[in-house]
Amino acid sequence: MVTFPARRVSVAVSLTGIAALVLGAGLVLLLQVIPPTDQISVTRRTISEYGLSDHKWVFDLAVVLVALGSAAGLAVLRGQRRLPVPAAILGTLWTVGLLVIVAFPKPDWATVSRADFGGTLHRIASVVAFVALPLAVLVAARTAFPSSPGRRWLAVVLAIASLGWFAVILGAVAVAAASDGRWWTLIPLGLVERGMALTELVALGVLLAPLGQRSGRPR
């Protein structure tokens, strides 16, 4: 019976998780260039809009791949004791949030006037997922990279940038509340959400990428 060193297995799982993230992101990018989803505005419409199209299965597959890739990579970090419990909880919220987004699609505002129970869950899951991931990266950065200050710095910067994208949305909500307007018309929501999603996936990829031999053993 052939056995493999634990490090080799963990590296393979981490790389597989990162590959799932890349493939999921690639499928979303594909939806932006193939008909009929190429007609969905990338500046004004959110990513979840693809879930209302004829290519819903592609969108669902993309999100599930990201969720599974995240879970696999985070599990490796936890097994290596490089993921503190608070970060593990936040990472779980991110993963579960993605699966809820798939299970409860965004409401079709062309046919409904307000969100139903599923639509409300979709909104909540979206907010929880997009906030939980950068917080998880921030909390985990020091423990994940005890001897790699460059990787630690990059992960922290990307996590803060991700929260910065979300702050733009919060700012629009605050301005709209004060002026009795519609917050989603004040910013290019689709562009902001896509920027946030990409930044978060890169931050997660930095966190999940295996350490080199010279980085030392995790504490």
C-alpha cells in the first residue's frame, strides 16, 4: 500500500482548493462574455443576476466550486494549526453563505416588488459572506504566516481592500438613507461587487497557498 507524506497531501489539497477558486472565478468571467449573459451590465448588475439567466447552472457551479475550494483550503490551514478558531468560524460563515446564495437565488425584480423569504436569505447570506471572508483573512494572517512577513502583509492589505469595497456600499446606503434615495443607483454596484469579489478571492488564495520549505513550520 502506497502512503504519502502528510505535507504532500496538504499541499495537494491546498492547490486543489485554489484551483477550484480560479475555476469558479473563470466561469463567472465566462458568463460576462457569452450570450445571453453578456447583455448583463457588469457595472450596474450584481453577480447574482447570472443566477436568473439561462446559464443559471454555470453560475451555481461557479459558486459551489468557490465554496468547496474554500472549505478544503481552510481545513488544511486548520489542520496545520495556522487558522485560529475565530478565523475558522468566519471562514465557515463565508462558505455556508455561498451555498445559501445558490440555494436561495436573488429575486427577479422584474416580476416581484419585494424580496420573499428566500430573497431575504440571499441578501443576508451575501452580506455575511462578503464581510466574513476578509475578517477571516485579517484574523488568520499572523498565525498563518509566522515566518513570512511578506505574505502576511499582502494578505492583510488585500483583506483591508476588500472591506474598503464594502465600505463604498455602506456609504451609498448611508447617503441614500439621508436623502431618501435609492442607494444602488448612487454607485456602479456591479463594478463594486465584482471588485470586492475578486479582491477577496485573491486574498483567500494568498492565505491558502502552501508555505515554502524555508518559511518554517507553523506554530
